[in-house]
Amino acid sequence: MHLGAVFDLDFSLCCGQVFRWRKIGDTWYGVIGETVLKIRQTGCELEFEGANEEFVRRYFGLNDDLAQIHRCVAKDTYIKKALQQFEGLRLIRQEPWECLIGFICSAYKNIAAIEQMLKKLSEKYGKKYVFDGKEFYLFPTPESLATASENGLRECGLGYRAKYVQLTARKILDEKVDLDLLKAMSYLEAQKKLLEFQGVGLKVADCVLLFSLEKFEAFPVDVWVKRVILNHYADQLPPVMVKKMQSHNSLTNGEYLKISAFARDYFGRYAGYAQEYLYHYERTQR
DNA sequence: TTGGCACCTGGCCG
DNA sequence: ACGGCCAGGTGCC
């Protein structure tokens, strides 16, 4: 398939929004729902197997008007540098269920550890699938995680998150929750529904909203984004708040809400896109 | 509404 | 080698 717009597969898969893709040589393999996708980019050409073009376009956000989004969020020289550095980075449309569990597991963990947890979880509770002579595992269903024992989940390295994963799976099952329905709700309504799950706070909710529910105004604030704000946008915030943020490590809910509200006001309706570029830029500058 | 702490675990760094 | 530090936070008091 020939790309009609700017896209960078590596940037999009390496910027911390997905945890289960693997690269073998110059080819990426990923499991999306019950689909195993093999994909490779060379310049403006995208070669893939396992799904049709419409599926690929949707999953990688190829229909997003990146040029317009960039124009919208390019408010200062710092973000402009980030936009330039990672040109072609797009927000992926993940499966909401996997995204929710993935980010519940992400709490207080680094990316390498999150990838390990989700790999073990999938190998233990997901269905095996052979493609291209390689083994893959579908992400475990709500049923399989709801019936898993807490200890079984802990053996995957989840620690105290095991309980949250189990409770979330059970709630989805018991209440017949269809996470896709949250797409039709407003950002705040959908956020409120997500916060009802144990183990989901503002940060995790915003990640799920941004990466799987197409709420581009979501602006997840983690330790890296906090650094970006303190180092480059402190003059836009109340000095008292900046001082408090510098004095302790974690964010209070109040601080979180103020920062994300500022970001939505400053960057506009694609604040989430801005977040992803800033986050990736901050992490790779050292 | 806000502040302070416990919490599982593993990769990384000196 | 190996102990300390730090991770894409959340829930509870």
C-alpha cells in the first residue's frame, strides 16, 4: 500500500502507547483482537499481511489529518521541535479492553517491566496462535482473567495490580460492559465511567481514552510529562502550584486536573497528540 | 478537597 | 556481584 500521508511505523510503535508489538529484522508483528498483523515500512510503502487495508488505516490512525493536527498544536518552539523530531508519529486505535488492562498494569512500572507482565499474562491466559511459523498469543479475554486466581495473576509479575485486573475483568463480565460504547460519550462522561474501575485513576483513564477511545483531548500526565511541564511550561502555571509540584514526586488529583486542563486550553482539541510528542521527546533527550 | 503513605516487582546503575 | 533506586499511580485514611 502506498502512503498518501506522513507516517512513521517505528515512531508510532515505539512511543509507549502499545506494549505487545515485536520487531524481527525490519518487520513488526502485533496481535490486535483476534488478528495477527505483520507489517513493514519502506519509505512511503507499507507492506502487510493478516488484515486488509481498511483495518490497517484505522488501527494506525492513517486517516487522521496529521498536518492539520500539527498546525493546531504547534504553539511554541519546544513542541515544534518535538513535532519535527518525530514526524509521522500517529496515535494508534487500540482495543479498549487490552488497553485498559495494560495501563492498569502500568502503574508505578517502567515500560520494559510492563511489556514483560503483559507477555506473561498473554502466554498464560491467552489463546495461542501460530502465524508465519511464529507463536503469538491473543490477549486474554475478560472471562479468562475474571476466573484467574489472584496468585496466578501475581505469578505474571503483576504484584498488587493482580487484584485490580481481576476486579476489572469481573466488573466487565458481571455488568456486561461494552467499552466501545464509551466512544460515543463525551470525554468527561467516558472518563467518569473508567474511574469506576479499581486500579484506574486519572492517568490510566486518560491513557485509555486517548489510545483506544479516540478522545484526543485527553492529556495523560505521568512523571515524564510532569518534567516537560516543569521544565518548559512552568511560566504558564500559577507559581505556587509549580513550587508544590517540584517539592514532591507524585501528583495530587488536583494538580493533575489543573495540568491537564491547562494543556487542553493551551494545545486545543488535539492536546493528546501534543502529549505523545512531548512525552516521547522528553524520554529520548538524554 | 488535600496530603501522606503503602504497595509488588524488576531493570538498571554504581 | 549486589544493594539501592526508580519506574508512564492508585487507594486509603
